[in-house]
Amino acid sequence: MSLRGFVPVIVGLLLLAGCSGIGSTRPDLARLYENASEDPNQPPVILIHGLAGSTLVDAKTGKQFWPGSLGALAFSNYRDLARMSSEDREGEGLVPGDLFYGIVGVDFYGALVRGLETVGRFRRGVPGQEVHGVNDRRRYYVLLYDWRKDNIEAVRKLHALIEQIRVDYHDPALKVDIIAHSNGGLIANYYLRYGPGDVLGGGPFTPWNEGGRRVRRLVMLGTPNLGSVTSLERLLYGLRIGVRTIPVEVMATFATPYEALPHPAMQPIIDVDGQPVDLDIYDDAVWRERHWGVFAPDVAERVKGAMATGAEGEAALADLQATFVRQLHRAKRFALSLTAPVPNPGVAIAVFGGDCELTSSRAVLRQGVDGPPLAFQPGDVHPLKTGEEKPHGTRDYGRLMLEPGDGLVTRDSQLAKESRDPDRDGLVFFPIMQSFFLCEKHEMLTANPYFEDNLLYFLLSP
């Protein structure tokens, strides 16, 4: 597989090669928005990247661990990224460096940033630098966060950034606009509901009622508002990159894959007859009893084998499994918190995304057969040998397992609605001012000019 072939798999993390077919001529957006880009009262913009959307560097040396070199992209299993579990004991460890703009001709955030600068006439702001006069007000800021960690940490960074921007603008009532890609949309959603408070420990989801006083408009791009079945797959089998795999024991140390699991109200697992299976993927007993993920024998052997002594291996495995259980339980509360009834914050919200790619929405439980216990693609339910015919009466698993989406997040998840049961109680989302879908894959949405056009219209219109 060529580098261009496997790089999109890597950035499928941008929770989470384009297919837009737009040709080589891009519209002259600067001409289209030249009048709107002169407004001195335009609010500042905050860009929140998705999972894996920032580089990760060593806080002391500056050495980059994600994405690293081209060789690392091709052949690393990125075990160094699992440092998160020991950072509290060993120091600062890895920290966000800057946006992961793109690599080898694949653009992740470069086009979006160029659009803000050249069309919107924004310049990148630095928190703590005061605004001097009317001509200094058109700024955009980037919320860089460690995408391996609990989203609550990023939420608190967002709150601190907004408060600092208000100080820099000498305006305690200032509102900002937010562009949130993928996992970034979950961060913004939570912030509007609960602010910097942590409501995941238990008890009622007490609303904040301050979000509309700090945010004017929010753009959610490819956001898994009801989760993604792909996150379940990654916690079961790891993430394939080129000829290597980021193994389960590394993925399980990240908090964000848990926080993008299918919403608890969904039924993401069906049997071979297409009927829902009553399995709570947020119940660690399900994982333990079925030997899934970090409880699988092969994973346990790898974790223990990586340590110097048997005692250290057992301790490392126990620590990993405890981390898994803790993250799983917090993630359930996180998912429920994002659809709990709260007052409308009065923020204008636009949902943009892709819906031309058939996207995994259910997994099939394969019982009593060799191979992986859950199939995430139709062809994996009853894998056939060369020349072998499908079993008689085989279901149309394509229709049972796949829905319109961007290859990672279904359209319904982006819109926070359940098409299979639209009257389901308990799923409450903010009113959406507008939605726009195009034919683009998840990791390339930010570079699509049609998205950029609609984004600018939404942000710059009165």
C-alpha cells in the first residue's frame, strides 16, 4: 500500500485521499467574501481540532512523537504514546505541539487555516497578547489539547482560553465563534452544557446556563454526537496503520476512544439474523467475560511480556485493566451528558459533514466460530474462501451494518438523531440552525472548498 493509501487510515482517528470530485479549480472565495471580511466587529474564532489533530512532542526536548517521521507513520506501533498512564509519576511527558496540518499531499488543517487567514482576514492570535485598536480584532485561536486524555481537560482549556480572550479584548461580555472538528465538537457540546465543571462522577447533570454568554456560533464538522462504531472496533482490535497496528494496549490508555463509543441508547451489536443483542458495551463485565480488548489472552501476554519481571508484568496488566474500567464508566456518563435535557443556550449551531460513504453503524456478533468475535464489515460476518458461495439465506449485511456517513461517523450520529427509532426518549440535542452534507471522507472534510464556502457564510454573515 502506498503512503497516500495508509495516511487516510491514520487520520481516520481525526475523531478520527479526498473523494470530492471538485476538479482542480477552486472557487475565488476571497472575492465572494471581500465585503464581509472587512467587518471590525467580527467575533474572534476558536478552532478545536479532532482526535490526533495535533502533534505530540516531548515537553523537555521538543522531540515529536506524533506523527513523527514518515518512517514512523509507516512502521511504528506508537507505543510511546501510551506514556499517558505514567505521566503523573514521571513528569510532564508529551504535550501538544501544533496542529497536524498535513503530510505527503494530504491536507488536514492547512486549507482551513489558509481560508481563515486569506479569505476571512483573520490572523492567528496568541493568548495573553492584548488587542490594540479596531484593526487588530480579527483573530483566530487554536485550542491545542492532548487528544489522548479525558475530554474534560480540553473543556477546561477551552474555558480558560475564552476567558483570556475576553481579557485580551478588554471585553468581559465578548462572545466567540467556534469551529469544532470531529472530537472537537464533543468538547464544544459539553462546554455549552456544563462549562468547565465535571459532571461525570455521578448524580444529576446540572446545566451551566452560561454557554450562550460566551459563544455566539458553533460549527460542528463530522462530530460523532452519538458516537462511532469504529471506536468499539479500535478498543477491541487496535488501529491498523500501514503494515503495523497501534495495539489494543496502547489505544486503551487513551480516553477519547471511549468517549466516542456508540451512545448507550443505541444498539450497536446485532446477531447473524440481524436482531439486536442485549449487550451493554459500557459494562466491563461484558468485556471480561468475553475476553475482549485488554482482557484478551494475547493482549495480556504482550503487556506482561514487555516488562522486565513477572511481577512487573502482572502489575502493568492490572493497571491497564483498571484504566480501561475507569475510562469505560466515565465515557458512559460523558455520552449520556451530551444528550441530557438542558436549557437551550441560544447559540447558533451548524452541523456540517459527509454522507456519501457507507459507514459502519452496527457490528455483528459471531458466536461459535473461529476468528474475531465481532464483525464490523459485511464481508467479515461469513468470510468466504476463493470460489465459495454464500450460505443459503444469508442476510443483506450491507443494509444491516452500514448507513450513510463519512466513512467514520454516520449522518445520524452527526445530527444526533436515531433514524431506527426516531421517537426514542432520552436523546436531546440543541436546535440546529442549519446542516450541510457533502461527498467527502471524514479526514478530508476540513480541506473541502464547499465546506469552506458554507463555513465562511455561516461565520461572516450578519
